[in-house]
Amino acid sequence: MKRIGILTGGGDAPGLNAVIRSVVLTAKYRCGWEVVGIREGYDGLLAGNPPVVLTEERVRDLLPRGGTILGAVNRGNPFVRVVEREDGTVDYLDVSEEAIRRMEEHRLDALIVAGGDGTMAIANKLVPLGARIVGVPKTIDNDLDQTDVTFGFDTAILTATEALDKLQTTAESHHRVMVLEVMGRNAGWIALKSGVAGGADAILIPEIPFDIAVVNDKIRALRAAGRRYSLVVVAEGAAPIGGDQHYYIKGDGLMQPRLGGIGYLVGNLIAEGIDGDVRVTVLGHLQRGGQPTPRDRWLATQFGAEAIQLILDEKWGHMVALHGSTLTSVPFADAIKLKFVDPNGTLVQMARNLGIVFG
Ligand code: F6P
């Protein structure tokens, strides 16, 4: 019997628990293998956290549960351990051998890592050192180039679309401009998809630097036509033409920079440019929480089952991917490439044809 480890790296996404469930059930019923969970991602692996045996009973009710029962942290890169010295200086150490040793100590025949580009980049460097790792793509941002879609994205779009639906009714009552800031890092997928689904009038995405005058002209034109409210979706990574992205935490050696706050900037610029009431909502981590949609549960279940197939095929250093309706796999080196909205592509063009402006 094999013993398979699983860890969830980076930020969480709805569907991670469904992956864990799928891996455990497929390992058991298809192969007769045992699955153990490594808590707190790579950080927990390095810390030597004792693995948790994941039985069928343990994962029984995980399908609708958001988050990850294994915990997720954005730390623990074995190649860059951040060590703060007593004098306040910071050192970066390569402790990758420790990660390999931990896998041996835990008697793992293979490790499944579920994560985004950061998680896959680490795995990509561990495999040449002898680690038997396969990957499962996860991110609400849907910014991994080598898979059509990642689980968590559909749930995030639903949350953002529902937020727009709710903002629309109050916007209409008060004749207001409502600005909704959504996540997505440097990709505008959540903004674009939820913006179109939620009937936004303007969508600002990182891939298209914006001119606020275009947004304000749109709002004025709508008013002139008798519509006295507007909805503006802003991706957290959006930036004005010639300007910078907005970080609410700049970051340093110890702390990662955090995108966010551009919604307020946009709200102020609209308020200055038009004669009207503007309100701003930052949706934040609501997009990461809650029950995964049936589509995300399905995708997560497929990805978990396919990860077991990759182990059976000994395709170390490969990540599960969805191409069209076909499950396949891609090498980690390719899996870490990012996917952005094409400013001249058909999706943006379709939105423009609906009268939506991109600034
Ligand atoms: O990558 C997923 C994501 O939610 C991004 O959209 C966002 O920029 C980031 O993670 C937030 O990270 P944290 O949870 O560390 O604040």
C-alpha cells in the first residue's frame, strides 16, 4: 500500500476541501492507498508537523465546505526561508534539503500539492532534488496559463456577481455610482466575468490602464439617457494610465506586498469628476470564503482524481490541467506561467459591444 501526502499551499480557495476528499476517496477505492495531510502547507512540512491520517470518515462532509481543513499559509518557501537576526537584519536561507528529509520521515511515496503559481514554482525546484510531487491548480484568480480554469474562480465570480446585484438595487434607489473592488492580483478575470454577469457599466482591469475621464463620460451619458445610477467594477490590480498599482501594504523582506485600495481612489476620482454621490465597496476575502459552487466542486473532484492518476503514471513534476473538456497534465515549469485578459480579445470586445467601458 502506498502512502500519499497532500498539502494546500498559498491562499485558500473554495474547492480545496473537495480536492482533499476526492484524493482520499480515489486513493482508497481505486488504489487501496492511505492519504495523510500535511498541515499549514510547505511551512508545516518544514516544521515537521505530524501528518494527519485522512480517513473516509474524516473527509465525509467536505464537499460543500469552503477553506481547507489542512490550513493554508503564504509562507514556508524552502528555498527562501526568511530569518530575522537579533540586530534586525534579515537573511534568506535555502532549507530545501529539510523539506526532502521531512517527506522521507513522513514515509511519503508521493506528495500532492494543491496551489497556485507560487506553490508550483516551489514544487518545480523540489522535484529535481528527488521529491515525487504532482500538482493540482487552485486559485480564485484563474490566472494560471496552462489550465483553462482553476477551481475557486466560479465561486468568486458568483460572490462578486451577487454583490453587484445587491449594489444595483441600492444604487438605483439613491441614484448613486457604486464602485466594487474585486480581487484577482494582476489579472482582471474576476472583474471581467463578474462585471459582465452583474451588468457593470465600467470595468477596470490591470491589463487595460484606465483614464477616469472615460468612466466619467460614460456615467454622464447614462444619466443624460435617464439612468441615474451606475456600477463600476475595479480589479484590485487596476492602475491609471501612467500610474502605479495601489498597495495597502507595501511589503518588505518579511511582509509580502498586498494589492488593494484602488477602489477608493477610483471612487474619489469619479466623485471629483461628476456631480453625484459615489460609494465604494471592497469585496476582499468574501470572494475566497464560503461554499464552493457545484461547478467548483465538480472541477475540484476531477482534479483530485486526476492527481491520483498522475501518481499511478509516476508523472512527477506535473500539474493537472483542464483543456477544453479534457483532463491532462502540464510540467510545473509551464504551469507557473500566468494568464491575463487579452485587451484586444473577443471577451473584452464583446463587453465593449455591450457599451461597457474599460477606462
Ligand atoms: O491569489 C488569491 C488572492 O485572493 C488574490 O486575489 C489576492 O490579491 C490575494 O490572494 C490576497 O492574499 P491574502 O489572503 O494573503 O491577503
